[in-house]
Amino acid sequence: MKSVFYLLDTAPYGSEKAFGALNAAAVSLAGMNVTLGLYGDGVYLAAADQDSTNLRMPNLSDILYSYGELRVLVHEPSLIKRGLFGETLIETIELVDEEDFLKEMENLDSVILF
């Protein structure tokens, strides 16, 4: 496997899925083409200036910043549906429409769902 697409469709806090997806993607960066796709409630991870102090969880947006080489695609229709389109988002993300999001998933060797 030379490339992998990690698909996160759950909110970043409230479960371990987002944290697990970020860690799996980070580990895979060595020697592979890695893309993290944020879809559905997963797009909340793209919001800048998250504060997870009261949740006693690591700040997941900070983890995204620390792995600048990780390609992060955000499903734009999911952002719009959740009212996040006008919000401040992490600078390192790429907004893509439905068609481009699906093309990216199809063009990689493996898709892993979280």
C-alpha cells in the first residue's frame, strides 16, 4: 500500500475516533501518501481555535497543525450544512466539493473509515 485515505465522519470530541484517525494518519506519513478526509460531523475538526480544556482531551486542531505534511481534505457541503462555512478554519486544510472528495478517495490505494 503506497497511499491511504483516512475518512473521519464523526465529531472530533466525544469519542476516540478523531484522535485515533489523527494518530493513524501521523504514523502512516513515513513512506506513504496520506490524506485525511473530513466528512459529516468530522468537519468540526477543521474549526480553528478549538478549546478542549474543559473536556480534558488533547486539542485536536493543534495536532493537525503539528503535522503540516498531512493533507487534509474537507467536504465543503458538510461544512455548509453545519453552518461552518463562514467560520475561521485551520489554514492547512483544502476545501473540496462532493465530486473532488470522491475522486480523491477513489485515486488512493486504500480507504480506512473512522
